[in-house]
Amino acid sequence: MIIDINFVGLIITSIMASAVPLILASCGELITERSGVLNLGVEGMMIIGAISGFALMTVTGSLFIAVVGAMIAGVLISTIFAFLTQTLITNHVATGLALTIFGIGISAMIGKNFVGIPGKEFPVLFKSLKDTIPFLSPILFGHSIVFYFAFTLPFFTNYFLKKTKLGLIVRAVGDSPESASNQGINVKLVRYSCILYGGAMCGLAGAYLSMIYTPQWIENMTGGRGWIALALVVFSTWNPIKILIGAMIFGGLTIIQFHMQAMGVRIPVQFLTALPYIVTIVVLVVISRDSRKIRLSTPSSLGKSFYKDN
Amino acid sequence: MNTNLKISNIIKIYPGCIANDNVSLEFESGKIYALLGENGAGKSTLVKILSGVIIPDQGKIFLNKNILKLNSPLDAKKNDIGMVFQHFNLFETLSVFENLIIDSDETKENLREKIELIMKKYNFLINLDVPVLNLSAGQKQKVEIIRCLIRNPKVLIMDEPTSVLTEQETSELFLSLKKFSEEGILIIYITHKLKEVIRLCDEVAVMRKGKLVSVSEIKNENIESLANKMVGQNLKTIKKKKAKTSTDQLIKITNLNFISEDPFETNLNNINFSVNRGECLGIAGISGNGQSELFQILSGEIISNKNSIEFNKNYIGDLNPQERREYLMAFSPEDRLEQAAIPQMKIFENVALNNFKSSNFFKNGLINENKIKEHAKKIISDFNVNTDNIELKSQFLSGGNLQKLIIGRELITSPDLLICFNPTWGLDVGAINYIHETLIKINEQDKSIILISTDTDELLKLSDKISVIHKGKLSKIMNAEEVTSEKLGVLMGGGEID
């Protein structure tokens, strides 16, 4: 079998495209988790972003309003989570799960009127350069702005966490909210901000799905990507750069599954769908062998409620 | 420049407890003040108010005659009040430098320079670029102190600073504190250790049950007078009678080695010792030198070579704690709330946790609640645990009461050997006294004790023989009468004595 280099390029491009929502959602969730908050509502926030983006695009006709609106929708739904877990001190896990269920339900309700409506074409950048270099240029050029944003986001996130004062504060809160509070850091404010930022990124990830990746509204169209994004954060051991690698692997598994089916390789689809989770567990087992490393990279207060006693 | 800190009529009430009942005090710079009291006397509440962590219900604070509004720790910092908490407020996974820069407005370069200067001036040696979790307790405390010094504080409050320090580290700390005081920093020193007050401070304020009992100069006080003020009654001093020299060997450890895969644990190197009946063997050492590994091996949490531990002529090195209890061993681990008891469980449920075969606590897999409750009530009355509610969750017991409960739970089966690890850590004088009395009593009943402790006074008071553990190695075993705390200090630091 001769492998066409352009065909390989095409596969890589499609893997990257499928990695975009994973990168966006997990970079957002990574910031949230670094502040010590475990938000399991990623899937719910993504699907809210997806329906909001699609609905706003259909109603207003403006892609810009739709994308920004989807992010705002993500922020709004994550505000519910933030209010419950930070102000009313509810359990992170239960609240996050409820958020996902709520998101899936409400998106299906709003989405009823938008089923079957065709999406709009989303403008791509550097279209003219797309055919200049074989193999490379389809990978590099001719994608939406969200695509480019997603592939630079891990680097910005890394820079933010490691090099900026605010990033240090986020890490400090995740390490020990009690100490942070005693140092005069407003733990609630930091955690609220991180949750809301995570919501915005999940909203954007959802909008990418319904407006760019498959421009239409289908009920439950996130299809478990939120859960993969959550697994990805753990897989990356809370390191944004590793999210990039992980998203390519996890995204690749989906794409390769299509091509393998086309080539007649018979691997059960269910197995391939389960692979990201299996890989995450394997990675967890490997890193857990080094207790020091896991201690240094995991936010110590992850999932624990913090309240000041006065 | 003189600093005058005045607090007047501070009241803080919690449901069911008055933490500060109309407390007024005045401090002047140039002196070191002790704030003395038992656990729960309200001194921690008072300093938390001074550092802005807790807001008082009533009362005012003045710094140099200006009224201070301390609504958050930030306000205290802004007003040059520095505080080193008993439980460090550090971010373990961040580097030392990151810990210091987080609340500083200076550039990295300036701050680093400033820190280097401070470290040079006070002889602190700390690598700024390692994560805090790599540091020893003494080093962590220095990081906290540096954090305060960066801001050129007028007031420095130290909350129970020596509870995690070794003898040497304590001396170093006292030298630094005296230096700070000479430089005009007002120092408030919170403690329940009387010796330290006498050694370090100029004036002492004693608190009891939320009230200020007395303010006096140290030169007019001695340990007994302070202890009596603190407890509010005359404390009887307990002394150990010299044990009859018994030759009946109870436990013998031979060639015990332990190599850990965990970099945070200490390897044990060729440990040999034996304890006779009726004897108390004290094991001194700076925390983290292998004590917790040794305790875990002795208690069976870590299984070792079968022949390395001989107890009552049986080889038991490969038995788990449960099985060792059947041979009449008993254990009181260091961490009361994490290792010895389950905080969310009720008192009587915790009592059942070390269930021994003969107890009949469980029948056909079912819990015999009445039996356990009866047993729990007996422990509570026999061991003076200050509660009558055995349904109470253990986390609501004070440290002293919880320790009495645990020791009681272990002793009520009348074991031949009790192995305890820092049994009085963080307890107040009354509770310490009670625990010490109990330990002496069981020695008198011809039972043996292995006492692993970082408190040298305690070891000298209770032990018949003492050894020091340093970097996983045990020193030779010495008779307690020949040992002084200075000698122990040298051995604990890795030195040699002849």
C-alpha cells in the first residue's frame, strides 16, 4: 500500500481539528482545578455553549455575537456552579454532575427549534496559502481563528501559571486555601474567577463544535468530549503543554477509528471510545509510582470546600 | 522608634464558649512578651484577632495610639504586624521564593536581594528554589519569619513556635528573637511551655478560660507560680520512682533494617535494643529521623523480618498490629486524629477499633453495641476523659481528652508493652501531667513502655533508659540518670559523646 503524503497531512489536520474542543475545555478546566475546584460540569457547560452559539448565530446572523454569546453562556452556567460550591459550600463532585445533567437537559429543550437548520460557513484564515506547500500547508493554513487560538492557548496558560503573579496566586490557592486566606488572598474571588474562566472556555469549545466542526445542532452533540477533557487534565498532570499532546492523542483516537473502519480493520467502536479513559488510567498508574511527583503536580486542595470560620 | 500596641476590652464569643472575655493588654517594643495559657485558654483567638484572621465581637486595638481596624490578614500586614502561625501558612508545592513573592509588591530581583540580606544577617541557610515540602520544620519556620521580616514589621507574633523544633533549633530561634527585640521589634510569644517563658521573655500575661489572669514581670515568677496561674490550681509535681532493676527481658529487637522506596521516609539501619519488664525505654530524636518508621515497624503497620522482633519469647516481626495486640502489645501513634482515631466516628465506635479477640464486640459479623458502650464508659471514667457523652464524635474532643481516650483504650486490655509516639504533643499542662502519671503508673505495675518522643524533658522524666535516633541509626542505650538534655541535644544533632 502506498501512503500518500497528502493523505497523511489530511489525517493530521482532522486530528488537530478534533483536538480543538478538547484543548479549549481542558485548558479552562485546568485553571479551575489549579485553584482547587473540581468542576465535573465540563460536558454540561460545553453543550450549553454549543446550543447558545448555534442559536445566537441562527437568530442574530452574527458569528461574532454567537461565539462571544456562547462564552458568556458558559460563564453564566458556571456561575451557578461557583455560587453553589463557593458561596453555599456544596460538594464539588455532586454539584458538577448536576451541572452536566442540567446542561444536557436544557440544551435539548432549547435545541428543539434548531434541529435540522443548516449552519453557516465560518471564515478561515490564510486560505490562499493552503495549497502552497504539500503536506505542511493544509496543516498550518486555512483554519478558523478558534483553531489557532486553541493551539496557542496551552502555551499562554503555561506562561500564566508559571510566570505571572496571578498564576502564582491561583496555584497557591489550589495548594492551600487556608494559608492563602491567612496571607490576605481572597480565596473565594480567585476560585470564582477560575470557575468562570473555565466556563468561558467550555462555552467556546461547545461553540466550536456546533458552529465550526459540524455546523449544525444535534441533541447531545458533545458526545462525551467534556468527560474526555476532564480525563485529559488528569492525564496531563495539570501541565498545559501536556494537554496539547494528550488532546492530539485523544483526538487522534477518534479520527483513526473512522479511518480504520473505512479500511476494514475490525476493532469494536466501543473499545476505541473507551481508549482515552484507559490511557488516562494507565498514565495515572505510571505517575502514581512517583509519590513526590504526584504531590508536586496535583493541586493539594482539589475538590475540597473552603470556608473561613470567623 | 518605639512601638506601643494596646488592646482593650476584646470580647469574642463562640457558640457555647467565650474565647476572649474582656481582655485588655498593653505591649511596648524592646521587650519580649509571653502570652501563656493552656490549650483553649483563648490565646490563639487573641493573636488571630491581632493578625486580622478573626474579627472580635467587641473591643479596640491601638498601634502607637492610633486605632487599628483589622478586618483581614491584609490589614494586619499593612499595619506592620507580622505573625508566624503554629501551623505554617506555607504553600508546600511552591518553591520558597514563590512563597515569599506571593504577597510582595517588589520585583523578583529586589526581593531576592532583600531575602539574601536578611538570611545573611540572621544566619539563615535556606535554598530559595526548592519546594517548601523539602524543608525541615525549622527551615519552614525560618521561611515564615523571613516572610514577616521582608515587611519590616513593628510587631512580630509567634504562635507556639517551638512545638515542632528541636532543642538546637529552639536555641537558634531564641537568639534570633532576642536580636529582633534589640532592633526594636515588639515580640509577642505565645506558648504553653513554661521553661521557654522563663528563658526568653521579659513579661508574661497568663490567660485561663478566655480571661486574662495576670500580667507580671518574669523576674517575679518561677515555673511553679506560672503553672499554678495557668491551671488555676496547685499542680502536684510528679516524680518517677527508680524502677527495680529487672532482668526479665520482654522485647528484643535484633538487626532490624528498613529500606524505603519513598524518598520522604527514612531508612533504618541495624537497630538493636531490648526492654525489660517494668522498664521505660525512651527514644529521643529530631522528628523525621526515622521515628515514625520505627514506630510503624514496632506496631506492625510495616511488616519486617519475623526474627527481628522477639516479644515474650515469640518471634512476631511478621505479624500485623491486630495479631500483635493478641500478644499483649498496645500502641499509641503520633497523630491522634489521623492514625489513632477516626475523627468522624463516635467515641464508642473509636473504642471498638482496636478490637481484640476476647472483647466480644462483634458477634457473627454484627456489632454488639451495648457491650462496646459499656466498655467505652469504663474507659471514660477510668481515664478521666472529660465528657459523659460516648455518642460524641471524636473530633470534638480536645487533644488532651482524645489522648486520654486513646491511651485508655490501649491500656484497658492491660498489655505488657505500650509503645507510644509523642503522647503529649500539643497538649496542655494538665493533660500532660495526667498522661505522665498514667505512664509512670503502668511502669510501676511491671509493664513496659517504649516512648518515642521529641520532647527531651518528657523523656528525661519518664525513661529508665534512653537512646537517640539520628538518620535511622540508634545511639547506644544509656541509663537515664547519666543523661542530660545537653547530651541528648548533641546526639540528636548527629554529634558524638563519650
